Amino acid sequence: MSCTTILVGKKASYDGSTIIARDDDSGSGRYDPKKFIAVAPQDQPRHYRSVLSHVEIDLPDNPCRYSIVPNVLPNRGILAEAGVNERNVAMSATETIAVNERVLAADPLVELQPANEAADTPEIPGGIGEEDIITLVLPYVTTAREGVARLAELLETYGTYESNGIIISDVNEIWYVETIGGHHWIARRVPDDCYATIPNQLGIDDFDFDDAFSTQREFMCSADLREFMDAHHLDRTMSAGASSGFGFQPTSVFGNASMNGGGNSSSGAALGHNHFNPRTAFGTATTKDRIYNTPRAWYMQRHLNPSEDWDSPAARYTPASDDIPWCRVPENAVTLEDVDFLMSAHFEGTPYDPYGTLGTPESRHRYRPIGINRTGHMVAMQIRPYAPEASRSIMWISYGSGPFTAATPFYANVDDTPAYLRDTTPEVSTGNLYWANRLIAALADAHFYETSNAIEGFAESACAYGHRLVERTDAELREMSAQTSASESQERAGAAEIAENASIAIIAKLQQSNEEMAEYLRTHVTKLLNDVLYTSSNLMHNSFAMSDRWN
């Protein structure tokens, strides 16, 4: 399983933006090259056929432009992974999750069934999956809620062949959707003052049926989810009568009692009788989860809520806790640097750091880190309420293993993207960012501390440059807007033409900024590769000089 996600509500972020970020990690033993591209409406298919599942879907005739960071190789389909459309709706898809056997029995995954010539049976296509979701949803929606509704219709119509979490955001809201079996789904809005952490587990830990079947302010789900759960005995909440008074949870999803909960969110009032815990009902809690998944949630929350006890024997949550909250209010507003650090984290400052000196050799390799060798990219999508719509969305992109690189900003609303990030080759080449970062990581890993100063210096400088570039570009765009407004007021007859020319000029300015960021990376990543190669060459095991003999 792969990928790690963090979501930051607009009142929890440092500047009022919604921020959604995900590591796209390849499966074990595989490394998927990535590219950053813009998709024009005329290039969007009108009839779609999935490579993996062979499902065929007719698409609307009115797609909008969008930017994505897909796989380079087409062998498993488009796999758009992360994207923002020109209407400032962002998607990250997907976070691989798992549902339990009872769910899979009640609503089986919709898998491709190949033709059987001997039995004279035709092929039966599968459902949709990670390969397809962004391509099928993002070009057609104007808000995150619309995105949830469109995705839900696709899931209910075609089903899915895998269990996934899908993130959809706009300037106001972040929605997280989890698939439940082949056709069912739930969605929860991230509270504005919270962040949410998702590490390859079905994570939503509170669901309100009353809201989902009325105003849908915070929750949405399949129309028949309540009946589905009842028919297949999926609710595991203990009733008051069953406990005999010994520490029971006094609620049932279909009962009338109440329970306490939601304490990690400012929106967490006492849970009513129509609340239940989807993680317990639908998810898994295995020994492997406690090695591979829960430690990542533990570390992210440890970083953003550091005053809580995370490390003592009396700590409420440990790396192996199954009940780490899905979301909570951070102690300080979350920055993009926090997001980048966490998405590349390897349990720094704990006995579980594979590069660390604390603990033991066993503890340092006990848990699966967040930033691993198989990361293809990390994309944090920031939608800024204070920026004009034309320049509102920024994609902070890094390629390769997170501990050895840094996320830098690229405007999303463009017609084209820089060649250094766009033209990634299938084979190794130092001429593009993806492979240069992969080479740096592979060389530096064996000499982590000897190369760390160079890598940390690069990351700090690149991020600072990126922030300055965005501020400068925003200022130039404000000046352009003021000039356009003055021209329109003076020439009312040509206002439409002036506005169209201004839109073209804005896109050109965004692309110029992106090119400047890419050129900075080309220069400084090349220098970093030189430095890391030099240091690693000097530390090769077969090094020898005559002076070594006499030391």
C-alpha cells in the first residue's frame, strides 16, 4: 500500500487557504516517473476507456482546462494523481485504504472479468479506480461539493475495483471521500479549524447520519448506507444494555442514547444517536496497520500538537494506537513548510528514525516512514482566498523521495508547464527534475549526515525563493489588473476585448513565473547533484590514496 495525506482547513492554515497534500508512493519495488502538464479542453477525451478495468464511459462535452501531475508511462492509464482546474477546484486521488472482509462480502469490489473462450463468456469490465477518477471528475466541476456529487454518481453507476480515499477542495471547503466496498461511499468535510491525517487506512472516525440525510453541511453518503449497514450487521457500536455497566460506549448508530466524542475538533459537540464510527464499522485494525499505517498519523499529530504527551508510557496515543483521531485542531496555524516536512518525514527526533541515532537498530526500522524511497511526487495544493481567481491556486510540487528534495510553487491556471517538470523521460536523465532528484536521493541515502547540510541548504533556499517569487508575481498581477481596469473605464466599447487580452496576459505571467521557478530548480538541483556526487565519491568503500597508508 502507498501514499500519505494531510488536509488543512482554511482556519487551520497560516494564510486562510485550504491546503490538501498527498505523497504519491509507488507500490513496493516500483518507481513511477512523474510529469507536470496542463490539459486543454480539446485534449480531454469525450469517450473514456480505462486501461486497467476496461470500463467505458461517455464524458460531457464541456470540460474546462486543468493541470495535473500524472505518470509518465501509460501502461496503467493516465493516473493523474493531483490536479487543479481553472475554476479553482483541486483533487488528489487516491489514498489507498482498506475495508474489512464483512464489507467486501456485502458489496464486492467490481473487478475486471476477462473473457473465457472455453466457456464462451465475454469480458465484463471492472469499475473505476485511481487511474480514472481525476480525469472523470475534475474537468466538470465548479465546487468541491459538486466534485463529491459527480464522484458519487460514478461510483454508484460503475463501482470501483479498489478501496480508495479521494480528496476534493475549493477555496472554502475540503471534502474527503472514502469508498465502502464496490459501490458505497461516505464523505466528510474537514472542519475549517482542523487538519486531518490519513495514512493508508479508512480514517473517518465519526459520521452523522442526521446531517448526511438533511443539510449535508459536514457529511454525505450513499443514499442506502443506513439500510446497507443494518442488513449486513456492519455497525459495531455497543449498546448500553449489552455492557452491564462495565465501561460501555453508550450509543448505537440506530439506538437512542448519546455518547461523548469529537473532543479533538472545535466542532465536536456531544455525538447523538445517529453518529457512528466508520473506521470501526468498515475499516481494519491489524498488526500490519500498527507497523505500516498508524505510526504515520501519530507522527504528524505529534508535530502539529507537540504539547500533548506522545512519548511517555502514559501517552494517550502511541504509534500503534488504532484510535488516533482523524482530525484535530493544531496548536499553531499550519504552514506549507509544516506540510512539506511532514510529507517527507522519517520520524525525526524519535527512536524510529531510520537515519537516526536514538533507539536501537530494531526500533529505527520498526515502522514505515512517511517520506520513503518509493515516493513519486508530493503535491500540496493551496487555494488562496485573498488572490484573484485567475491566480488563486498554487501547486507546491516535489519529485522523488521527500527527505532529499523540497516542494516549490507553480501556478495551476496555465496553458503550458515548464519543460524541466513536463518532459520527464521514461529512462534516467539529468535533464529533468524527476530523475535528477531520484539520483540525488539514491546517492545521498548511504551518506545521510555527510550530505545533509547541502540538501537542507538547498531546500531552505528553494522554498524561500519560491515564496518570494509568488509574492512578486502576485504584485505584478495586481498592477496588471489595475491597468486593465483603467483601460476598461476609458474604452467601454472595447471592454470585452480588453478583458480577453488581460486574461491572456495573466496566463502568460503565470507561465513566466513557473518557468522562473523551474530554471531556479534546474540550476540549483544540478549544483546539489554535483555536491552530493562529490561527497559520495569520496566516501566510496574502495577509495585509496597513498596518504591513507601512513595515517
